[in-house]
Amino acid sequence: MSDQPIRKVAMLTAGGLAPCLSSAVGGLIERYTEIAPDVEIIGYLDGYAGLLTGRSITVTPEIRATAHRLHRFGGSPIGNSRVKLTNVEDAVKRGFVQEGQDPLHVAAEQLTRDGVDVLHTIGGDDTNTTAADLAAYLKSNGHELTVVGLPKTVDNDVVPVRQSLGAWTAAEQGALFARNVISEHSSNPRMLVIHEVMGRNCGWLTAATARAYRGWLATQEWVPEFGNDPRRWDVHGVYVPELKLDIEAEAGRLRAVMDQIGCVNIFLSEGAGVEQIVAELEARGEEIPRDPFGHVKLDKINPGQWFAKQFADLIGAEKVNVQKSGYFARSAATNADDLRLIKSCTDYAVECALRREDGLIGHDEEHGGRLRAIEFDRVKGGKAFDASTPWFADLLAAIDQPVH
């Protein structure tokens, strides 16, 4: 922590989209304008890609006056990218730095040239720990940079943050998407519908989406005598990475559902079964596509299609429809619950920045759920969803799905 006053702050959004980026950018601008209007603000374009290539936009008085409008939109007004500053090969390959250059050094030099005192990073664990690496690099070279991050992930899987920005909205939007997808059960006899939900290591979003969808289901009025049967609109299976899936046993249960009502609807976390899929592909000698952070590219290995193939014959499905809500959900504008969370976090982020306190802003599960600047060395991804949480246990019991 430094006692030097701040004159200039920069912000960037990075990683995948989430329904909070535009609102968080707007919230930071609004708060600085309210309590520290003399602080200059810039936004690096396209995340770390813009920082490495020196592309930024200045927040003008006109932007400050209209920043509240950003709360109405999804996406990011300053753009995103997936760039890891310690992955030199990837940065060179994509033209962000020259051969022989260190991306950390290039980024540090840009921040120094721009006179940035505080960097606000809005992203997941990779985005924020990368920023912490950058701050450490600058400090070792005599330049003080305060990094104040905000936790963005639809998976709600950042340790030790209780609730990531945008996750509530993503669940709500995934449930909205499901209303149309599940109607596909009527498109063919013995229909298997798989709704694939984002969640690499954490099943929270899949569980929360299924919960929100069933909440909507409970408010509807039906005409069962004419085939408009709530059982055919229900969720019949929810599969998350945290629960072991016995495909043979589940197929037996779902076959009975198919025989009784003529359809089966599954909510599937994209991370469920990935180890099995990867092992199968590697056994066939296929290369596993990965992003700059080393994560398996889930859209390339298609978990939904893999599960469809496993279940279709076993349950006697005549037709299969796999739909992914990820891009629909993550690109949405922020809902009311997330707006309140974002407001509290952006306000606190600015307070921390003004007193030069580093950290990731969130409700710290290891400090009694208190809103604070969480130390970066305690931040990591892959937080597991607690599948024993009462509301999820109740959901599984309601759809008669055993916990394996």
C-alpha cells in the first residue's frame, strides 16, 4: 500500500464475457466522478491486448455524464480478449509483442508511459492474478502500481469470493433460454433435449439455471388433458462436475421417464465428464485444443454432443437436440440483483484505489463474508460448487435424481 495520491487510473476487461462488464465499467466511472472527479480515467481496448499494443480511450466529461447508460447493456464497451502476459509464445504469435520481448515488460512500459497509478481489472481469476503479476513486476522495477480487481465469471467459481459479478444474471438468462429450448420436446416423439450450460470446473451455474427454470415452471398454468403436460416441460436430469455420473444407472432411470412421457430434458454443465471425453480423444490420438491459459477449449470437444451420444441409444431416443445457452446468457445486460452487487463492489473498489490498497473486491468467504480487498495470492479459480447445498439437494429430490 502506498501513501502517494493517485492522478490517473486505467481499467480493462478481460477473459470471456459476463453480464457485468459494461455495468462495472460504468459504475467505476460514476464513482470516480462522484468522489474524485479530478482523477483521469482511461480504458485499455480489448483487455491485455490493448495494454500490450498501447490502445486506449480517455474517459471524457461527455462519457462521465452518460456512463449510467452502460448499466443497460451486455458485453464490454472497451472490449475483451484472452491474453496471458506470461505466455510469451502466444503473445508473439498473435502479434502483441515482438520476438524476444517479454509481455510483462512491454505492459509495464506502457503503464509507465501512460502514467497509470491504479489499474482496475474486471475479469476472472486469470485476469486478476495476471494483473497482480504485473504489479509485482513493476514494483521490482521501481514503479508503484496499485491493482484493484473485480471478479467476473458466470461460473461463480473464484476462490474465496462468495458471489462473482454477473453470475445471477447468467442463471436467469439461461433459464429464459431454456423456456424455448425445452419446448423442442414436442418436435418429435421420444425426444432427448440437452441444455448445455457454461461451467468448466464448477456446476453452480447449471444448478442455479435449473433452479431458476423450475421456479418459472411452478408459476405456469397447464392444459394436461391436451398434451400440455408440466412433466414434459420439467427438468429430468442435472449433471455437474462435482457429482460422479453413472451413465448406465442414469440411462435406466431416464429410459423409464422416456417410456412414460415421451421425452427427456437434461441440464448439463459443460465441464461434466470432460476428463472422460479428453481421455477418449487422447486414446484415439487426437490433439486436445487449448486456450492461452492451457484450458481445454470446451466448444471444440462438445460435451453436450458427447453426452447425447452416450444416452441416445440407452434411453431409446428417436431424436436428439443439443442447445448451448452460454453465449446467450453471458452477453446479457445486468439484472437487478447483480446491479446491486456491482454497485457495492465498484464503490468499494474506488475507495480502495484512493487509499492505494491492492486486492480483488468481493465478499470474502474466509473472512466471514465481509466485503474487502482480497489478497491476490489467495485468489484462484476452480471453486467447486457445494452439491450438498440444501436448495440443490431439494432440486434433485424433486426430479427424482439420485446423488451418486
